[in-house]
Amino acid sequence: MSEIRQRWRLVFARGEEARYLAHLDAVRLWERAFRRGEIPVATSEGFSPRPKLIFAAPLQLGMLAEHELADMYLAERLTAPDLRARLQAGMPRGYSLVDLHDVWIGEPALAPQLAAADYRMTLLNVEQARLEEAADQLMAAEKLPRERRKEARTIPYDLRPLVLGLRVGPADSAALPPDATASTSASLWVRLRHTQDRGSGRAEEVVTALADLMGMAARVPGAEDGETVSEPVQAEPAPATDGQAPIVESMATFVESLPATRAIEIVRPVRERLWLAGELVSGEHAPVDPSGA
């Protein structure tokens, strides 16, 4: 392991060209950029030393980003103008440098300092007024029992304490596909808890929960299969009468019978910013109260 002489915190954005890059592929591109820029990055120990670049939190496939964080450790000291020039000369395609800060080497690790993340999305096939009602219900709920699937396991959790703020507004016309209309679209902004010890929220889980409150399905990005479709909450089928079959034989039959426009779709999800714990103390960055109180 090379000796660490300097630690820089990089603030960067991810655009269209890189939105479908897996995290490990992105890491390799960043390492290549360091070699191109002849940046003296410190390396880790072991038989296969790697450049010491620590990302605050991986980005999901398909997610754009405007204010991501990563800590880079150098074996030689560089000035800010010199490092900026070297980085910009070899930045991976689809990434741009927003800012950089010289950080004390002994400061705690970056990831445990994360407190929250802000997301914004354009949602299709939903009216703004209905989405606002569902958002109010979600924020007023004491608990939101949900489940996550991890490999072969299903893990129960409570989504409500992970949602710190929620806002609904008109859809961004620039983000709408050509065949979409503003009357059946809306924008959603959400601030989610993002911690290692108390759990982290996911933007698509909030959309799924809102869809459930409206009795709708949600088509959301999936990390493995490209997309997953949540099923709407549905009452038990009506009992058969006079020897007739139930009105709805199964949930699968009900979902198949839904028109395509009944599924809420996420368009251009963006992670606007990652917040560290100290940055959320002031009132300026306090979680948004959608009620306006």
C-alpha cells in the first residue's frame, strides 16, 4: 500500500452516456481516467493493488446524478487547479466534475457520514391531483410495511421512517416522451434516509408505495431484469354465485386485465444530491414538509 499524502473529495455528475453503466464498470473507467491524467492515486494492499477511490453510494442502472461524492487518496500532493486539469483531461464519458475539496486525511470514512439523498422523477400514467392525495396519505401514515427481495429471501421493513420529504408537482415537459401528455403525468421529488445503520430508502419503492395507495400498478427500473412491475393492492375476489366462477380468479388474472396505461412509469430518474450528516442540521436543508407547515 502506497503512503497516503492527500485526500480529495470529488463532486461529480452522471449524464445520459453513462446512465446504464454498472457500478464496477464505472469504477474501472475512473481508474483508467486516473492513468490518463497521470494522477498519483494511492493504492490498496494485497496481491492486486487498486487505486483508493471510495464512492459514497453506488448509483442504480438508469439513474442520472447531479451531485455524487467520492473520496480519492493521493500518494503525492497536488494543487486544486492541477488536479482539476488532470481529471478533466481524462474524465470518463458521461461524467463531469462539479467540484473538489481538499479533505483531512483522518476524517471518518465517507459512506458512514451519509444522511440522506434527494431524488426527482417524472411519472407517467398518473394525474397530478391523485398523486398529491397519495403523497399526503403516505406522509400521514405512521407505518408503511413493505418487503424487499434479496436473492431467495424476502425481507420485511417499514418504508415510512426512510421517507424524510415528499413533493408532487407538474411534469417537466422536457422529460416527457413524445407520446405522453401533461394531464396524465406529474413530477415527484423525494428525500430519503440514506444510512448504514438505520437503513436506506429507494426512490422506486416510494413510487410503488404511492401506486399501491392509488390501487395501481407501477413499472419501475430493475437492477437485474430491466424492469419489474408491482401489482396493485386488490380486495379479495367476490365469491361465486349460482355456480359461476369468481369475478376475479386470481391476482395474476387481474393484473393481466389492466390496460397498459394503468401502470405508473418512471421517466428520467435523477439523484439530485447526496447529503452528509452535518449538512442536514441547518434549517436551510431541513426535510421538506409537503403540508407547508
